[in-house]
Amino acid sequence: MIEARPVSEAELHAYADGFLAEAERSRVAQFLAENPDAAEMVADWQSQNDQLRAAFAAHEKSRPDDIRMLSLGSARPAVTAHRRLALAAAAVVLLAVGAAGGHYGPRLFQQPDIQLAYAETLPREARNAFLVYTSEVRHPVEVFANEEAHLATWLGKRLSIADLKVPNLQAQGFKLVGGRLLPVAGKPGAMFMYENGGGQRVTVMVGRNKENRTTSFRFASASDVETFYWIDGELGYAVTGEISRDLLQTIAEECYRQFPS
């Protein structure tokens, strides 16, 4: 008897987003019928998609072909900075949001026939870095805000990003504390830390993976820590904080505007 091919997490996301061909969709549907935990998680993703579609309806100005190219990881057409925001919002609408991962993940991924997607390492490492470094009082960063230009040049060289910019989040109420070099999936990564007047801190992490070609936008939750993360070609970004999801998304959108495409 030939065993059925395992259902990957990427296929579950594609099923939730409606990107599977009929044969693959039927295979995943059968798997979901036999795995209630997975079915509950996918249903939650679909519900979140509907909520995001309503929230981002005003930004849905991209052509369907553009959106599909983003979701499937194809080469992106040249776009202006304004259109990048529209594409980002559309991609958020069409791609599954991983907010349920913190709740359902521990149960679901104990099953051997579901493969953890590589992109899931990004929010986990972002959360770990946030918890470790934001609790530091005297040494939260390696290079402080008074050397911002040096910080951008140094980390840009380590990540091979010639025009890396340190996001300015003052409009969102957060001032730069500084940044540091840290490993992201075993490779050089960058972390920038910010703090508001109430002492709340957020971190912005950047990593590079030359093998990655997908584009996705997702939330991840664990206890009180929220992470909004996205993969944009070879680069991965994650914004993490113990703040409201709405404020975190606003900060992530501002970072998206300022980071190089």
C-alpha cells in the first residue's frame, strides 16, 4: 500500500487562501477531515482572512495578477513606493495570518505528518530576541542611537544590504534605543530596539536567507508578545512587542515603507 504524501504547513496555508489545484485541494480536505486540530486552525486562518479583507478593503487597488505573483513568490514587477503599500495590504488579505499558531501550533505540530515551514523560525527567533534584550537595562544594544549612521552602515555590511536604513518610528511614539548584530537562522541578522515614553519597547529584526523566494505577511502570538513578520524575497523582517496588535501593525507598516525593497 502506498502511503499518502504528507500535508505540509505551506499546503495548509495555500488551502486556506484558495491557491491549490482541485486534486491537491481534495487531498488536503481529506486530511483536514481526519485531523480536527488542523481543521480548526485552518478555519481560524480563513476567518482572519475575512477580517483582514474588511480592514484592508480601501487598499485593494492591485491587479489580481500582481497579488498572485506575490503570494506564489514569483519575480515582482517594478512598482512605486505607493504601490508597494497597496501590494502589501493585498498580500496580507490573501495570505493566511499565523496568529492562531501560538494557540494551535503546539498540538498540531506534534503530529509527524505536518512539516514546519522555514518561515516559522523568524517569529520564534524574533520573540526570543525581544524577551532577552528588552529586559536589559544597561546593555540592551551594542550600538546606541547616538551612532545611528554607524549602526546602519555596520549592520548593512553584515547583511549585504547596501542601503539599509534604521526605521524612524517617532511618529508612532517610539524613539530609537540602538541596535545589535545577532544570529537569525544561523546567519548574521540585525535588531533595532525602540522605546516609548511609557517605557514600552519594541524590536525590529532583519534577516537574510538567499534560498527564500516567497512573499508573505503574518502575525504570530505567544503569551502577551505579538510579532508581525513578513518575508520579502531574500529578506525577512519581524516587529515584536508587548503592545496592541493594531499599534504593532501600524509600526510594521511604517517599517515596510522605510526598508529597502
